[in-house]
Amino acid sequence: MWDFIQNSVSEMVSALVGGGLMWVFNYRSQKAKGKSDEASALQEMQNAYDRFVKDANDQIDRMRSKITELENRNQELESLSAKVKRLEDEVADIEKHWQDKLQRAEKTWKDKYDRLKADFEDYKRNHQSK
């Protein structure tokens, strides 16, 4: 038996050393694979975050563009509103001017008519009595 142990010692040592080395390499490989999986997961999270940030920035840019467009339209509307107000005031002034002119013309023609009628009545009275 002792001979068997002496002859097998080198194989046993080789088996133990080989098994230990195999376990160490396997452990390191699993650890490296775990780190690789973690790195891959972190990279995926970073990619998802980058896409989210890009989408959010694009949406913010679109909103800013629309806000700028609405502000420009609002300025145009305010400008047009002021122009409409000026035109309404101008039309009111013109209407008042023509109303005054019409009233003066009516008064002038009424006065002329009244004078003409009075002259006619005088003429009629003067010529009927003769």
C-alpha cells in the first residue's frame, strides 16, 4: 500500500494542483464575465439615457421654435391690431368730417330754399296785386 501511495503521490499532487488552477482560472473567468455583463448593462443604460436626453432636447428645441413662432405671430397680431385701431379712428374722423360737411350743406341749401321761397312769395304778392 505504501508503494501505491508513493507511486501515486505525483499524480495526486498534479491532480490537486491542476484542479486548484482550474478552479482559480474558472473563478477569474466568471468574475471577468460578471464584470463584462455589468459593463454591458451599464453601456445599455448609458445608451438609453443618451437617447432619452437627445429626445428631450429635440422636443425642447421644437417647443422653443413653436414659442418663438407664436411670439412672432403675437407681435404681428398686436401690430395689425394697432393698425386696425388707427384705421378705425381715421374712418371715424372722416365720417365726422363728412357728417359736418353734410349738415353744413343741408343748412346752406335749406337757407337758400327758404330765401328763394321767401323771394317767390314776395314776387307772387307783388305781382298778384297788380
